[in-house]
Amino acid sequence: MKKILCFCLICILGMVLPHTLGMCGPHQAKTKASLKKSAVKKTPSDSDKTVATSQEPVLKAEFPSSVGVPEIEVKAKQAILVDDQTGTVLLQKQADTPMHPSSMTKIMTAYLVLKKIKEGIIQPDTLLTVGKEGWRAEGSSMFLNVNDQVSVLDLLKGVIIQSGNDASIVLAQGLSGSEPVFASEMTQVAHEMGAVHTCFKNAPGLPHPEHLTTARDLIMIAQHAIHDHPEYYSLYSEKSFTYGGITQGNRNPLLYKNMGCDGIKTGHSEIAGYGMVASCVNQGQRFLLVINGLPSMQARADEATRIMTWAMNMFCHETVFKAQQLIDQIPVWYGHENLLPLTVEKDVVVTLPCSRRKDLKVKITYEAPIAAPIQRGTVVGKVTVISPALPNPVEFPLVAAITIEKAGFFKRLQDSFLYLLWGVPHENDLLKAVKAS
């Protein structure tokens, strides 16, 4: 009888203890998963069929800066198209969604190197030694060997033209002591540019969960790469580079087409797909494009070609006023001069559909008269450009073209007398729209 009772007790404990022990963390999860796995029969249910046949919703691109323009399909997961001079966003699709930049990272890698050259920290002919970390780098390569002595300029060409991961690491270690420090500097400089949604964790752009940017941030970085170091930007348009007897071609597919492309960098990884930052110039108008998340090199080439061709055929610049051009004059009170010439500090240029250029209207608004003293460059009004093809008016500051000092006592007394004689203009009359065309 005692043996029977003991046997029953052992059986009961054997059933209870596993469930009791399973209440602690991963044991519980494993037990539940095992029970679920054994309980579920491997036959497709109606809900399984729905999941299998459903597709992710196709997100369409936005066209925020034009009205009535024939739209274009955008197949990339992330995309943005910008007019470089005016900053007008012509097309965007998930432009602020975090994404992996892959080798497009190397735009910032090269930028930071060129920044250090400009600051005199290093010279283009400075030799750097290839370490084991650079030599072991996976992916695209310049084919460096351990202990090679390579100039900074050749390493830059390896980064920009050959997309060498090894060259990127050698530069990072040689200039900042370690790759993590260099990557931290890259992030800091990107934030100073305004690319505040960007974080770099390595120099080549190798996959890392925190190594992220956005399409819009890449546009900012590309603009700085083009305009801050123009003497080196031509490296991005070189079609090949030879090192160690090995010639490699530039992976930018637009460089091999007759469409005015002069840069700047492609990228690819399993997690991000195929992407690129592209720059094309058409009759002096530069378009910048970022695309990412495409399934193949051919799809990337086709997408970039199609969008750039659409942009160059569709959009034009219209220069309303040139910088420092005399636009108007307004009366001045209490000044050595009686008239203040008005101008703009930068060209007044707008981007709009080529077919709608004739619909452009310009309005100049300012307050008059204006009292001295007035410093040159002081904003005294605005130029407003209006068109049915633009979703919103575009405004530019109207500034004083010269400095007018405050007049002496008798001149101010004369102006005051004229006020008394002719009266002070009503406040509502001070705002004048004097030109429309």
C-alpha cells in the first residue's frame, strides 16, 4: 500500500513541478511555445490564406511643389528629388523614414577626410599604413594589403570611385585613431549640416542596427559634398580607378549615360536593397536624387534614369531678379539721402513646370517712407512670386542696397516741416504693392 501511495505522489509531482518551474522567465515561454507547437495542426486556415495572399499597401510619392504636373510612379521604398539651387522638393516618398544608407555613407566619409585636409590636419599626399582591420574588411574592396603605404588621395579615390570598405577603414583609423571615433565625428558633422536624423556607426556603411539616416538627410550631406569642397567633387564623376594593377569602374550607372550626371554615390546591402544619391545638371540646373530599397542594380539604374529624365523635361528655373539688381527706390526721412535703392542679396530664382513659366507674377511689397539710419542689407520688404503652378507663393527678402546715415539737425527739421505741411501718410497706406507683372 505504501509503495502504491509513493508511486501516486511521484506521478502528481511529475505533473505539477514542470508547470510550477515554468513560471520563471524563459522556461515559461519555452513550455508554452512547445505546447502551442504540439497543439496546432499544420493545416492552412482561412486566416493563413488571407495573410499569404495579402500585400503591403503601395505608398505613392508626393509632389509638394507643383500643381497640375503629370506625376511619375516611384518604385523605390524611399526617394526624394530636389532642385539644388532653390531647395525645391519636386518629389518625395518616405523621405523622413529611417533607412540604412549602405555605401552612400561614404559621401560623409569622404567629406570628413576633405574637411581635415582643408583644416590642414592632413595632406593629400600623406601616407597611411594599412592595418589588419582594413585588410579584413568585407564587401567592396580597393584590394589593399597589410602594411601597404597609401596616400590619402588614393584612399579617397578608393572610397569614392571603387567604394572600398578597406580604404574607408584605413582613413578612419589613420585620421581619428579608431573607426568608432571617426564615425562619431561623421555623425557630429552631419548634425551640424542639419542632417539631425542621421547616425553613423562605421566608416564604410556596413550594416548596423543604429547606422541610419533618411533620404532627406542624404540630400543635405550631398549638397555639402558638392559645394563645400568643389575642388575635389570631380572625383565623383571619374569612371574608373586603378590601384595595385587592378582597375575598377565607378558603380554609378548614370555616369555612363549622356544625361549630365556628375555624381555622386551608390549603395547596396541585403537589409537596405539597392540605392544611390545622384546629381545631374541640365542647362545649369542641378537636380539631386536619393533612392533606396530597390531589388537589383538594374532596377536602381532604371529608376534613377526615369526620375531624372522626368525632372529635366518637366522643371525649369525662372530668374526673376539677379543679385544686387536695382529693383525700386523708396523715400527716406531724416537721412542724408532722400531715396533708398532696394535690391536682393541673392538671385530670385524659382523652380516651376517649364510649361507654366508665362503664368508667373511678381509682387513687391515694402513700407514707405522709411526713417534713417538704415544699414545696407537691412530687410525692408519682400518679393513675392506667384503662379497657379505653385501651391504657395514664394517669398524673398527685399533689402537696402546702400547705407544711409541719419541727417543733421537742419535736414531733420526740414523733413519734419514737410510732414507738417503735407501730412503723415496713413498707416494703412504704408504697405505698398508697387509692381505686378
